[in-house]
Amino acid sequence: MSNPVPTLSLLETRVLGTLVEKQHTVPDAYPLTLNSLVSGCNQKTSRSPVMEATEPQVQGALDSLKRANFVMETSGGRVSRYAHNFERVLQIPSQSAAILTSLMLRGPQTAGELRISCERLHSFSDISAVEGFLEELAARPAAALTAELPRLPGSRENRWAHLLSGAPTLEALTAQRKPDDGPGADVSLGEVAALKANVARLEAEMAAMKALLERIRAELDLK
């Protein structure tokens, strides 16, 4: 029988998410030192909410995650380094780990937003693929790891949240929306990002087709 997933604090999910993210984005620096991990947790971009965690606070989160087997400490150098054990502990595939990581680092998102924010961790073919893994995580027999949230007023799509810190409160979800956001602004961001990705892909395919046509014209000596 699977062990129950411990309830993690916001800082613990930030530390864990940062370790997973940096393994993919800066593999040469991974496993991370405490100093690098503090910097990653306190990034001003791609983080919601933005934090100002101190070294002692991050160290405390690491110690707690180590007790839950989520984090491993490696030695042998001049400083300790830390690696995650995320996928093995939860027994999830890399696609699910990418989704949970984005949710831990950026907060609740729509499937379209997740497809874009997960790009550097895993490239999903389309939004339906993201939705499939979200639903698998929500229906996980051992313990649900994601939940589809009630639709906020003015939104056209539902957002999803991770459950590693328990179910998010309505107050916390509302606070994440910027005061100057209009109705559905959080949704349109994901939709626009997804459209931009599709446009970029189509433009690349068109450029390749034009180059092929030019080569054919040159080989056939067509004017």
C-alpha cells in the first residue's frame, strides 16, 4: 500500500519545484547548492507568489523534505548539494512531474497556461494532452494530487491547482489575481500564449516549405 503524501508548506513546495525545474533548465549546476536554491526560490519571474525566503528558512524546508524522502543531500565537494526524489516518491511519470512543478512554482493555471509554462520541462503536443494528465493526477487512487477549481467570475476556463499543500482556499485563489485584471484576464493569457506557440510552429513550417520550393526551382532552373 502506498504511503500517504505528506502535506507540504508553501516554502517546501517552492523548494521542491525549484529543484525539479533547475534539473531541466540548468543541468550543469544540478544538484543545487543552498545558495543557488535560495536564489531559485526567490526569483521574481515565473513565480507566484514571489518570495523572500532566507537561507535558514530554505534549509529548514530542505530538512523537512529530506525526512519525507523528497530531497537527497549529496556530499564530496566543498559544499552540500541537494537533489529531488520527486517522481520516485510520488510514483508519477515525467509529464505529471512537469505539471505539478509548474503548479507549485506559478500557482493555479488553466490547461492552456500549463502547456506553455511546462515547455522547458516537457513539451506537450496539445492542450488535451495536458488535460489528460491533470485528470489522471486528480483521479489518482493513492491520493489526488490535482483538483479542478471552481470557475471564477468572468473566467471562461477552469484553472487547476496541486494538492501537495492541501486544497487551496478561495481567498488565496482570489488574491493571486492582479487588482487591475479585467474579467477573464488570467484565461486570456493562457489562450494567447497557446496561440503564439501555434503561430510560431506554423511560421517555421512555412519557412521550411519555402526553402524547399526554392531548392526545387533552382534544380529545375525555373524563373
